[in-house]
Amino acid sequence: MTRRAEGEGRRQGIFASIKNTLATLLGIGKTRLELLIVELEEEKLRMLSLWSKAIAVAFLFALGVIMAIFCLALLFWEQRILIFGLFAILFIGAALLLAASLKRQARKPGKLFRDSLGELETDIAQLRQDRERAPE
């Protein structure tokens, strides 16, 4: 009778240990998922801020350049075709340079989720160390 009680106690201990391990793994997974969500939210807000500022800068800069070109055309009315042609060439050249820069930047890998991946690598390393240290 005592052997049977000891066997059941060990079995319950093993199940409790497995249950605790699963709870710990779920807790780690939940923490990592929350970190991932926070990183996504921060990146979304950062991108929205960057886009809105970039659009405002581009709009105001374009408006200023157009006004400057019209002022030059009015100042040198006889050469207006030359002025408009030179600025058209300048704008097309700048657009081509920006397109090339955009292409280079798009090829570079993003740094999104770097913190989450780092934390997951740390967790994996700790689990491997615990497994190596665990008595068999």
C-alpha cells in the first residue's frame, strides 16, 4: 500500500513538474509576444510620424521651388523657355537620383523585431544550459 502511494505521489510530482514547465513556457511566450506587439506599435507610430513629416516637407519644398521658378521666369521673361527647361532637367535628374537611393535603401534588410529575436536567442541559450546541467 505504501509503494502504491509513493508511486502515485511521484506521478503527481511529475505531472506537477510538467504543468509548471508548461506554465513557464507559456509565460515566456506571452512575454515575448507582448514585446513583439509593443515593437510593432512603436514602429507603426514612428513610420506614421516620418511619413507625415516627409510629406509636409516635400509639399512645402515643392511649393517654394515652384514659386522661385516663376519669380525667375518673370524676372527674365525673354528667357522663360530656357529657365523652365533647365529646371525641368534639374527636377528629372533629382528624381532619378532619389529613385536610385530609394532602390538601394529598399534592398537593405530592416531592423524590425531585432529585440524580440535577441530575447528569444537568450531564452533558447538558457534552456540549453538548463538542459545540459539537469541531472539524468
